[in-house]
Amino acid sequence: MGFEEIVKLGYKQLKDLSFEIDTKDGFFNLCFWIYLPNSTPFPCTILHQLPSDNPFLALDKDKRLIFSPSNCLSKTVTCVISEMEFPLEQWVHLGCEVSSDVIRVHFNGKIMGEKLLDSLPTTDADCQSLSKMTLSAMREGFDTLNGYAYRAEVLPSTSSIKNHFVEDPPLRLCIDSASASEVELDNDGTWNIVGGKVSCRKNFSLDILLLDAFGRPAHHELEVVASLLYADDRSPVEKTEDNEAPLLTICDVLVFPSVDKPSRLFQGRASFKLIISPLSCKCENKLFCIKFDVPEMENYPFLGAFTPPIRCILKTSNGNVATITWKKLPSGVHLFNGVGNPELQQKATCEARSNPPSKRVKFGQITPVEDTKTDTSVKKCEQECNSYRMPENKDTSGTGTSLASIQENYGSMDNSTSDSESADARNSEMKNMPCNIDLLSDLTIFRYCLGSLSERSAMLKEISVAFSEPDIADMAEKVAFFSGCTHHRHQITIAKRLLDEGAKVWNLISRGCQRVQWDDVVFDLEEQFMRIACCSTRSLTQQDLNFLRKTSGGHEYMTKDNFHKMWCWLYPVAFTISRPEIKSLWASTSPKWVGGFVTKEEVEYALQSVSGISEPGTFILRFPTTRSWPHPDAGSLVASYVSRDFSLCHRQLSLDYSSGMFESNRKPLDELLLSEPELSRVGRMPVD
């Protein structure tokens, strides 16, 4: 997409924005999207009325929007003023409505101010002058605002401004923080990345998202390129003393200068594996940042994204830092940069805790990182495992009037975070375990409890080959006891079956080949999923299959490693569905209790209708897409719902199958859910 293509899509610089209004009655609706940078001065005028140069649309010193069609209104009368502060560095939809009896200003599809014309001193001649009028962002002798506009249109007064708002929103590039691996997060928000010489440096991975103004993936065939800049002045970093490019990218095991090897977006996502060559200590201790943008579109800031400041460090024998886990406030709505309903906006909060020194930083939640314009801060911490210890004394009555009743009957509920792509655990090497390992020894138990997800996975793979299920079950009990998290027990006990079933399914679909075409294995995958889930009444939708394909890498062909990554997510989900209470919810189509394989962002969009957010109590059940085996919450259910204050919340229902939660005298899960004051009716996902 070059300059001509971006213009064809309706994007333009603000200096080129103008309107020719020619109506018979002088009544019209003016609609457009606008993007203003942080450098915008206040007060300022967005649109001038020509030739009078009177302001038509302006921002005052408090960043409030002022709509003043002064050709129609007395200059002594205060016109429509929005009480909301105008946001910068994001797309905002503006609508100006002039009708026979009222003028209104619309902000992101909602009326933010209006004046009845009956109360203002106007004349027919004045109103008639509005029938022919020129509006322009440029004014002779004055500097034009820096900014961008999209889909600027003059519509009849009978048209809907809200329809213009929801149709074809603008795009923006952002960073998926959850996808980051081999990145350490410092207390001041700085990323620490191991770089330098070839023998010492590590590659790290990061995903870029192309989203529309409502946080939905945008499917455009674009290429994104990465470049290394200095964080203080955003100037390019020079080549190293060895004449090596400052930022390298890995593609098919080959290394290229990042500026020479763009990554193509697939379903709104582009993945990067990068290496930083220069060390901060050899660059006057300067911090770096990585800029991602679309080639030939560098001047359009909404098609570019910056990482937080990066400190490139040497690999050391003791480079331990506190573990940082990105979490989102439970009432936060994933709308990138806050575009959407202003009262629903919540920024991501970074919570951290001090972990055993052997652990590295992992980004465990998906939250698009806003372009770093100012210093970021790091707040209090939380555990990597979003699970709580089950109460020892349970109420067997299966009743209750709060969310605690679900906790008592079906496991613990906790705050769930983002559901986009799962963060890849770091590929750390483990020491070879001796064949005569004692599964119940303190060394084995604490090694598992303190290990990363990749270390636990490697450990369970070796144990599953050498030990029986009863032996592994004993280990699971001890891990659950010492970790204080019963959810670990479930992931350990299913390890042998998960790996054995996975090997059988791969042999079935691959037929001895190194890789298989995705379209050729879809039927077999669906058949195996329904077999493990013990449910033949509900097949996988195209949306479900698209998600599985993306989880396996999103390529036309799937390798064994790609399959294993997908299987580690799919098997725990199928196992959960096989439980009687969950199977009844999954099989139900009226209402459709479980939304399918959908992300947090897709569910949030479904809970927001065209006319606004759904009624409080509306909820959708889903499986968290960021939780893969052996994560303790893999295969669990999440209830996404609209709270009383119309914010969107996500509560995770972690299922502990060893606690007798599915006994016949228990109250059914669907009844328990509907008995909660926060949950009143099942929402609906859009039809595929």
C-alpha cells in the first residue's frame, strides 16, 4: 500500500480537508474521522468558514470541542460545546448536525452537545446562507494543524451519523505485548533484551497488529518493516563497528537486515523474530526503541508503532530480574488507544511480583501496546498463575447468591486478562534428568513449581515416557500442595494422555510426511476433537477452524511443531468439554452458551451493539486463547459480561476435576451462572 492506495482509501492530511456545502434548505450532517498528534496547540481551529474565516469547528484551551456555525447563529451566543476533553494520538469520529430546530455535535457516534435553535436569535436569511458554504482546514496567513482525516463527507440531514461512525472505521498499527518473548521488563517499564555479538545475543519475538478503530483485526495485504531508533530523539541507530545492521530479522532460519525483510500481515497480524546488534553500553548508554511501519507510509503515524524504551544488554551468568506479568483491569475494554465509548476506556496496568531468581520475564497477557510517547511506569505485581487455591471446606449444597457460589461448586473464579495470541514461553535448556528420577522428591517438585512453561513442558514430556499415570498423579498432588494451586494438578495428570493422543493424531494426519497442508487435515482434526470431547452434536465452525489455523502458525502448511503448539491448546479444551456439565453447555445451541474458539477482543465487540453496549448482565462463555498446556488455566472457561456500570469484565472459571465438582447432587453449572447477580442472560456471537 503506497501513497496512491492510502489516498484511495480516504485518508488525507488535515491541510487538504475541505467541504463544499450546497443544500436547498441549509440543513446537513458533516461527518469525518480525525487524528491529531500530541504536538497540537490549544486553542485551535479545525475548520474555518470561508470567506469569513469564522471558526466552524474548534478546540478551546481545555481541549473541548466547539461547534459554531456562526453564519446561522448570532456571534454573541455561545455555541455547542462538548464537555469531554478531546483525545490525541488516536482516531476520533466527529459529526456536526444542522437541522431545522437543533444543532448537535457528535463524538464517536454519541451526542455530546446540542442547542435548540428556538432559543437562539436567528433569521431565515441567516439560515439560508448555510445552504452554500465552504469549509476548509486551511486559512490564509495561518499555519494549518498537523493531523489526518478519513472519510470526510457531507450527508443529508436525514442520514444517520451513527451509521457513518460504525461503517468502515480507520486503521491503526499497534504492538501485541503478549506475543513478546525473551524480553525482560525493568521496574521503570524499560525492556531489557540480550544483544551484542553473535556468540552472546538472543533473538526475541514480537507480533504487530493491524486493527480498526474498534479493535477488530483488519484484513489488508500490507507489509510491515522494523527499524531500530534511539528512544530519546527517534533518530536511526547506525551500523555496528563490524558494519552489521543494528536490527536483524530471522526468516526461515536465515538472518537479514530488518529494513530489507518486511513481514506480511496475515489476518491482521505480522510476526517478527528480531536481533539487536549494538549494546547500549557502547552507544553512550542510550536506550533504543523499535519502530514498526508500513513502507512508503512512514509519514502516517497511525500506520506506525513504537516499542517502549529498550536497553540492549550483555548476556550474564546472573541476569535475574523480577517477573513482570502484564494484566488488564477486569473492567477494561480492549479498544486500541481508547477509541470507542469514552466511559469504557481503561488502560492496561502492569502488575509485577518478585519471583524466584531462576525465572525470566514473560509477557503473559495480550494487550496492544500504545505507542510510547512518555515514560511508562510499572505498578504492583501479581502471580503468573491466575488461579487461587481452592477452599478446603466446601459447601455441598450447590447454592449461593454471589460469585463465590461458583467458586465453591466449580472451582475458583479469578480475573481473566487478554485473549489474543498466547505468549510463547522462552525456550530455555534443561539439564538432562536421570532415568531413576524420584517423582516425589523435593528437587523434582520444586523444579517444576519454579520452572517456566517451556521447562515444565519439557519435564512432563520426559516424565510421561518413563512413568505410569498413577505415578504422575502422585506427583501432581504434591505439586498442587506445594504450589498452592490445584490447577497444576489437572495439567500434570492429563500430560501423558495429551502427548500420546497428540502423537497418534499427528501420525494419522501426516502419514509420514514432514508437513501437511492445512486444508487436507481440517476434517481429521475436527473428527478427533469431537471424539475427545465426546460430543457429536456440535461441529467446529469456520471461525473455530480459522482460530486453530492461526494458533498453528497461520501458514498453508503445518509442521509437527506447529501441530504440537495447536494441540497443547486444543486438547485441554476438548477434555474440558468432555465433562458432562460442560458438554451440555457446549452442545446447547438455543441459547448458545459457549461462544466457540473466540478471542477476548471478538467477544467484547459482540457485547457492543451498533446502538451501544449490551444490557448489564449479558455474558458469553469462552475458552481463553492465551492459555495452553501446561499452563494451569489451560482449557478453563471465562465468562465475559457487561457489568452494572456498563464496563466489560472477564472472570475465569477454573475447573478442578479432582474435587468432586461434577457430583450428581451439585447444582448444574448453567443454573449457577444465571443465579449470579452479575449474569442474567446469554449474549450472542455474530454468525460466521
